[in-house]
Amino acid sequence: MHALAEIYQRDGIVQVPQLLDDAEIEQLRSVFMDQVAADHSLAIDDGVPDDDPLARFPRFVHPHRRTDVEAGRLSLELMLDSRILDVVTALIGPALGAQSMFYFKPPGARGQALHQDNTFLRADPETCLAAWIAVDDVDAENGGLAVVPGSHTTELVCPEPADLTESFTNAEVPVPDGLQKVQTRMKAGDVLFFHGSVVHGSRPNTSADRFRRSLIFHYVPEASIEIAAFYNPLVRPDRRSTTLSEAIGGGPCGDYAAAEP
């Protein structure tokens, strides 16, 4: 764990291979595909047109709060799984679960413009940490994440208009001066942990027949004193819920920082 913490301190990003096994990954695929076929009650409305691939496969937000369905129960179980929490704790200390998300990203789907997660969560006094679980093998072709190592040392950057032919979100953070965007490659079961100020995003899925499914958790240090209201209540490792004070104001980027993710 010490070596992971050193990499995280340097880059703001650390990839842990095969944290979940093949059977667990297959279960995730099956459960979430069944759920999206049944209904979209776990989805957030991103305002995509009916003919957009993301209309059929919308992203799910906070599935861990819906323990009445299998996708929700599985999300909560993995959010608090010791294999993931042990890494989270090594990187940021004792933590609270703030958010779960599932992206299907089918062939033809647009990507998500470069952004920084803590623009949305607004965790204070520290930042959030993402655990991005690859549910498929991912690379540039099917819209795998691009990340900017070292950008965790920068402040939150005010966004610019995004190219809506490439991104389903409408704002993009520029790559900070002196840093470079790097394309990730991950195998299903790998987990990418990254700091809430790391600039990251993805291009469209240009593959013919490959999904780029991912289950993502966000955590904040237990010592956090506030967070955007959208993320309350948070989850303790013992499954009890807790609430932090609501972050006030839109941060350095005005209304964009107050928007839902």
C-alpha cells in the first residue's frame, strides 16, 4: 500500500490491476444490463435526444441508494468492499462513500469532456477520490478514460464550452499548462483511483460492438466538513448513513460548479 500511496502523491492517479475477479465482473455486467432493460429508474436525465445511444443506455447515478433492486444491493456491497476501501484508506485515510455511478457507454456513444470531479462534489477541506472500476476491457477505441497525471496539484479550473459532437456534457476543463493528457488502458476488473482535482474525460466509443461499462465510486475523507447537497446522505463503512453540511456557493466556476454531475 505504501508504494500505491507514493504513486498517488506524485501523479494523483494509481491503477490497481484485477481487484475484482472474472466472476464478479460478469455478475456486474449481467445485473446492470438486466436493470437497464427493465427500466431506467436508476438513471439521471442528461437530456440526450431519443436517437442517441445514451437514451437507451443512460448513466445510473446513486444506485447504492436503491437496495430494493439487485443492482443497488451490489453497488452498496462493492462500495464498502474491503479490497476497495483498503486502497481508499491508504490514499486518503478513513473515508465515507459519497456517490456511485454506472456508465454503459455503448458503441456510438459520445464521451465526457475533460473535467474535475470535485467541481461537482465540492468536498471540503480536502477533495474527493474516485474508484473507477472497468467492467469491460477499455482503451481509446471504446472510449476509455484519458487522464492528466499531476493535475491534482492544480486548483479547480473554470471550464470552457465543450464540443457536443464529442461529449454529452457541455463544458470542458483545459489541460493545465505544462501537463499532458494520457490515454488509459484497463482490463475488466482493474480499478483506477484518482484525486478529485485530476483532469480526466473520454472520447466517443468508436468501436463497432464493444461496450465500455464502468462502475464508479466517489469517497471523501471522514474528516470532511461539507459537501454539495446532492451527495447527502453519505455512507459509513459500517453501512450507517451520515450527513455533512451543505457546501455553499458555486465555487470558482459559478453555476457550473453547482450543477448535478
